[in-house]
Amino acid sequence: SYADVCGQEDAVRAVRDLIELPMRHGALFEAVGAHPRPGGVLLVGPPGTGKTLLARAVAASCGAHLELVGGPELLSPYIGASEQALRQVFERAAQAAPALIVFDEMDSIAPSRQRAEAQHQQALVAQLPTLLDGLEPRRAVYVIATTNRPQAIDPALRRPGRFDRVVTMGLPRQAGRAAILRHHLAPLHLEGGLERERLAHWLAARTRGASGADLAH
């Protein structure tokens, strides 16, 4: 849930506006003659800042079908296999709509075609914009991609209507780190005299530069 995405309040608000609001309340848009645009949202930030966690929280909040896609499960050396796997992801999402497709580590799935070495990887990058452009009739299918290297993604995917909306998830500040630590301290049985709130703030002050994943571990 969103309660699990601690220390990223701005990113949570932005993604709820971009994905949850039109997915759950599309009728409100149509009532004023507008149509929510099902383009993609790119979550950008260092590793361990909760990008995939936030995408899962959106799907859970909306009661949407979730297609979580990683690079290795798509890439295949056989001709046409990668493109077919990608098409099947969008077809499953359309059949189970409302749905959310999440591409984890997008830079490994769709790198710049100038840098992509393998032919099957170039073919995959070429097909993805076509599938994204075809989302318009499928208004209940939304797409999120995560990356810590946005500059490595093929420029064609950053055009309007594709992944043109960027939400940044940076390393948490001290208050954010304290919220993350409180979350992980909550189920623990602490030694007598230790207070969770004071302990969370004490640790937060001494973990500058730590990501959510660092604090969890």
C-alpha cells in the first residue's frame, strides 16, 4: 500500500494524480468532456528508493491487474520471440483491464537503439513505441517504467504520449529516513526503555545518504 512507500510523499502524490485518479475516476473526466490519457509514467531515481514498490502500491490501491516485466524475461535470442512476449504482456493487460504494466529497469529493456548491440534487442525497442501508441483505445491500461539511468532509454520512448511524464524518487531526507525506520521498527519487540520514535530519529540522523533499501537491511 502507499503506507509502505515511506519518505516519498511527493512521488506518491504525483503518481496518484497521473495513474490512480484517471484509472479510478475516469467518469469525472468524461463528465467535463475530457479523456484521461493512458500514456506512460517514468519513475526515476537511485536504486533502492522504492520505485517498484510504488508501482505495486498503485496497482493494489486501484484494484488493477498488475503485469510486472523485467528485462531478462523478455529478451530472447530467437527471432521474433522477444517481440511476441512483449505483445502478450499488452494483450493480457487489455483482457484483464483495469490493468497496470510495470517495466522494471527500463534501460535494460529499451536502451537507445544506437547503443543496443543485439538485433533482437533493437527489434524490441522498435516495437514498444507502437504498442504504447496503441493504448489510446485501451483507456483502462496504464504503464509505469522504472530506471536509474533515464539517459540510456531510447529517445523515441520519451516523446509525448509515451513516457513523457517523469516522477523523480530521490534519496530520502532525514524526516523520510525516520518514517522508513519507524515502518520497519513497528513489528519489532524492543529492549525495555527503548522508544521507537526516538530510536528512529537517532538512526535517521546517522544514516545520511542511505536509500530505503539500505535502511530496510
